[in-house]
Amino acid sequence: MEFAKRLQPLQSNVFAEMDKAKAKALAAGRRLIDLSLGSADLPAPSHVVDAIAQSLYDHSTHGYLLFHGTQAFRQAAAQWYEQKFAIAVDPETEVLPLIGSQEGTAHLPLAVLNPGDFALLLDPGYPSHAGGVYLASGQIYPMPLRAENDFLPVFADIPAPVLAQARMMVLSYPHNPTSAIAPFSFFKEAVTFCQQHNLILVHDFPYVDLVFEEIDKEKQQNNYSSHSPYSPHSPTSSLAPSILQADPEKTVSIEFFTLSKSYNMGGFRIGYAIGNPKLINALRQVKAAVDFNQYRGILNGAIAALVGPQDIVKTSVEKFRQRRDAFVNALHRIDWHVPIPKATMYVWAKLPEPWSQNSMEFCTQLVENTGVAISPGAGFGKFGEGYVRFALVHEPPILETAVSRIAEFL
């Protein structure tokens, strides 16, 4: 039996190898502390669950859901963006529901790439960004993210022959796995660059709300208002601006948002694309050939999340901030010094000697010997080698226990 050549780049998966190592540790009787997956352990808001539960008994929600039936959700998404970023959004032409933002990043290349076209991707970066390009028979040019550049790509380093064949650039800030943030000036530069080179600019935006320093700033503003220098409408002061604030006319840009992180709804698989109407329509054509929309009850829950009380967001961010502080302090106590992340649910750590260029070996041996599972930097791309990613998906006492086991291993 022969399979398509496009599957060949997808066969190597370090995360599958990590799953084997975790299974081996469990078989040996290790008590697993899994810090390898960015899947929040916090529950979805109760009013969201209630909205979904009530939908189950409404038989009108049990059938196929076509585009027109998603109108209420699209309106809620447009309203959310307008309130958060002061961007006018047309819910009819500029919003598309997705089965998680990963569906968008995986399917959009099918709409914009011809075989052999280049996509410019962050390296290290989220694996599905590359997977979608491979499935579209495109080529990948990795844009290196280095600590000395604050984990931002340098557009001037992209070779002219690559640019001549390139059709799209994918960014994602706050960034997984490095936890880096990008200033508004960088997004402006990216928009200008893509306009000049006729590139589609894709921004994967799952960690828009998981920003720690903005919460601290807000607490310091006793008279917080829309005129505050930390207003969410001010992209120059925000640590997590939208790409659409840098491209308000939506000339080249599309952004993907998921409710997985902000509202702890990862398992419900609901997100949306927002941006240039031609790109939205092209992605809609691909989606129509692959699937229908999500179950209407899940969309009802998502609407409740977007338009309802936002306390859950602040509560979740505060929990992850406490976990970040406890975990980083514990690492520092064992002389593993890492920078303090300003955003996301991750800690990106440079490996100590003698593991500095063998993240996979470090991670497999660590989990087999201690039961602590983390992600090897090499799994996120060539330039992720030498690092590991910790996901802060447990409470501080468990995180501190994990660090104690790591200390014994080292």
C-alpha cells in the first residue's frame, strides 16, 4: 500500500516519542507529573457549561449546522473584538467559526498555497503551522527565533529567492513555546513587509488573555478607564496587540482566536478566524469541503463565554501567574536560571550542560527516571534545540515537587 508523499514530513514526531517515554515510565510504576502538554487543568466557566447543557435537550440543535446558523456566534465574536481592540468587524464577511484555531492554521495553506510555494514560519513554532503547509505541498522557510533578538524574526534575513516564491507568513505572539511577546511596532513592521512582498499575514492568537504584566498594570491603575495608558484599546501599550490593530483595513491579515486558553474550553474545540474577507471566504471554501460547523450547543456555550462575565479570564490568569512565580522560583533555587515569562502558560528554559544540544534525550531520560514529563525544544523546530518547554498545568505544590525531582535527576 502506497501513501501520498505529502505524509512523509509528518512521520517524524517527537511528541509521539515522548508519549512512548511517558507510557514506559507509567509501566515502571512512576507517578507521572505531566508538564508536556499545554492543556489547562482549569474548568470551563459554569455559565458556559450550563448553556451547552441546556442545548442538549433542544432537539433543534441536533442537526447539521450550516454557515447561516452560526450568525449569533459570529456576531458575538465580532462584538468581542470590537470591545477589546476597537476594531470594526463585519460578522457576515470577516468572521468564520473554526473547530479550534488549529483548524485554521492547518487548512488555510490549502486555500492560498500552490505546490512549491513558500510559507514563512517561526522556528521554533507550533507544529500544526508546519503540518498545514506540508499538506498543501508547500515549502517551509524557517525564520529563526533567537534569544538575542527577543525571539522575534528578522525579516531582512529572508533571502530574496525565497521571498519571490513566498505566499504567506505565520506569526504567533504571545508565543508558544518561547512565551515571548511582540511589541506593536513589530506588528506594524510585519504588516508593511507583507504588503510590500504580496504576502498573506497569518496571526495565531490563542494567548491574547494570558498576559501577566498587564494584570499588574491594571491593579496599579486605581482609576482605570478608556483614557488610561493601559487601555485595552491602546495597541502601543498592550503586551498582546492584535495584528488587526496594525492592519485595521485588513489588507493582508487574518487572525485566529480560540476559546481554549482564555475560557478553559480546549476540549470543546471552538475558535474562529477574523480578518480579510477574501481570506475568510477562501478558508470557508476549504472548510465546506471538509466538515460542517461545530455542534450548535457548543456555539451557544462559546457565545455565553464571549458576551458573559469575564471574571473567569482574570481568575485563570492570576492562577497561572502564581504558578509561574512558584515554578520559576523553585528552578532558581536549584540554580537553573530562566527568564520570567510575561505571558502564556509556559516556561522556556535553556538546558544545562551536558544536555545543551540534546533536548529529546534529556526529556526521555527525565520522564523515565523521575516521572516528570516536559516537551523537548527540538519538537518545535531546529532552532528550538537546546531548550525545553514546561507547561504550568498543575498547582504550585505539584510544580515544586516536579522541580525537586528534576534537581535529583540533574
